[in-house]
Amino acid sequence: MIGVTALNRNGQRVASYANNGNFVEAAAPGVGVTVLHNQTFYGTGTSFSTAYTAGVAAGISSTQGLTTPQVRDAITKNMRPPGTGP
């Protein structure tokens, strides 16, 4: 399990709904995320951030052949602090 929070388009943590505790280990886009499903709309929330993080985990796992703990370490140890760039 990885604690995830949402970032805005400037790479900053967002409003009160975003996870903010010391359990947060990763951050991903969570404001104005473009979603395509027979139409285009923009979504906001930590659910989008979690989906991004899960996608990264799946990609790392399937292409690198890493164990679950190795995937977790790859994500959490390579994250930049919010607001430090893309």
C-alpha cells in the first residue's frame, strides 16, 4: 500500500480533500484531469492520483520484473516533493 495525495497543475498539494498526513508517500495529478469515456470531461480528486500511481506501479512491475516491495520502493524513493517540477 502506498499513501497518495493529489497535486494541481503547478505540482502543489491541493485543497482540503487531498491526503495530507505523514502517511503520504507519493503524489500525482488530481486536479483537472482529462478523462475520455465517450466524451471528454475533467475530473478532480485523489481517486485520479491513485489511478496514476497504480498505473505506474503496474508498468514498473510488468516491464522490470520487480517484486511488490521493489515496485513500492521504486515509486516512493523516486518521487520529488510537491512543487519541485515535472
